[in-house]
Amino acid sequence: MNSLSFRATYGLMSALAMLVLASPSSAQQPNAAPAAQQAPALSQPATVPAQVAPAMQAPTPALPLSSAPAPAASDATAAASADAGKPLKTTGLHELSPWSMFLSADILVKAVMIGLAFASLVTWTVFIAKMIELSVVQRRLRGALRKIGDARSLAEAQFSLGAKDSVLSSLLAAAMREGRLSAGISSDAGIKERAASSFAEIVRAEARRIRLGMGVLATIGATSPFVGLFGTVWGIMNSFIGISKSQTTNLAVVAPGIAEALLATAFGLAAAIPAVIIYNHFSRVTKGYLELVGRASGAAARLLSRDLDRTHVSSLGSVNSRAAE
């Protein structure tokens, strides 16, 4: 009996175990059905709007690295060939000539340039005139001094010179006039002093005459650089005003105005440098000529002194002869 009950119990337990094992598989079958129903929905592709679908579906073609810059290179080559066929622009060389810069300059800068050009013309005119004048008067005075070198009196010296008009002729005439006006005066020192005063006046007048034009050279040499600098400053101010209006610092825009301004300085230097050199040259030449005039004054004074001594000796001789009688 016990064995029967044990077998019955074992059989019941086996049936319960089989029932328990069979229940999970039956529970998964309802869930499998919805999963099987969802599978077709997931396998179908999602619908995309018509506007986006072509962009998403069209693949982007991969460009080779060698062929990517080909259009830019071809454009650059075409542009270079087109530029090669055109004539080169010579803008800077043509517009920056001195004449074109003068024409395009401001009216005040033009006036400065014209004034400096006129000053330069005056400088060279004075140079030519003074060279001719100084060479003539020096040669004439040297010749006159040679002629009176052996003269013994004022009358003989005047006869040797003739009617030539020179500073030596004026000195001899002044000496004879003083001797004539001082006739009857026994003091020779007073006559010589008055004659020396006349000689000094003649020498000063000759120095003023020979220095005529030297002041113009000195003025041009001293003021021309500053006048040209004034024109340069005015032109540069106009250039900066043009730069501010155009709002660019490109060299092609800035260079013409500055070049026009600097042209005024060039005019000033071209007028001043020759004026200073010519002034210094004429100062040396004039000094040499005035030394010759001083020699002529001394020669006239010596001739006057001889005449006075002869007159004094002759007067003493007449007095002695009268006393002897």
C-alpha cells in the first residue's frame, strides 16, 4: 500500500512538473504574434517627403583631387592670356613728367614755380652781365695803370690816358681839381687830405656800382629754398585733403600730389644753388677789382704829391732868386 501511494504521489509530482514547464511556452506564444505582426512594419522603408527624397537618395559624386582646381586654373590662364594681349598701362611714367606735374599742380604751387623760374632767369642774367662788366673794367683799369706807370705829373698822366672814361681818369681829374682849387695855399698837408677824401668818395661810388646786382643774387640764394618749401607744404596739404576725400592710401592716388609738391622744392634748389655759387664767385672777383681801384687811387695821390712838391720847390726857387737880386 505504501508502494502504491508512493507511485501515485510520484506520478502527481511528475504531472505538476510537466504542467509548470509547459506554462512559459504558452505565455510566449501570444507575445510572438504581435512581434510577428510588427516585423513587416519594421521591414518596410519609412516614407520620406517628395522634396527631401531626391536630395537624400542622390549620392554626392566624389571629385578627384587632381581635377578639383582645374576650373580655377583654366580661368587664371585665360585671364593671363587676355592681359597679355592688352597693351601695358604706363600711367605713372606719363603723368609724373615735370611738365604734366606742373600743369596739374595747384594755382599757388604754380605761382611759386613760376616765381622761382623767373628768379633763376634773373640769376643767370646777372651772371652773364657781371662777367662781361668785370672782365671789361678790370682789363681797362690794368691797361690804364700800365700807361701812367712812367708819368711824372697829373697832366702827363691825363695825356697818356686820353679821353677814356675810367675810374683812374676820375681820380686824376679829382686830384687836379683839388690842386687848382687850393692854389695859393701853402699847406700841402691840407691839399693831400682833401684829395684823399675825394679819392675815398670815388672809390666808394665805384664799389657800389660794381656791386650792383650782388644783392639780388644774395636775396635769391637765401630765400629761394624757403619759397620752394612753402610750395611743397601747400601741395602736400592739398594731397592729404585729397586722400581724406578719396578715403584711400593707395600709392597711385597719393604719389602724383606729393610729386607735384616736391617739384616746388626742386625749383627752389635749382634757383638757390647757382645764385649762392655765383654770388661767392663775384665777391672774390669784385674784391680783386677794388684792390685795383685802390692801386689807382694811390697812383693818383702820388702824382698829386709830386706836383705839389714841384710847385713848392719852384716857389722856393723863385723866392731865392728874388732875394738874390
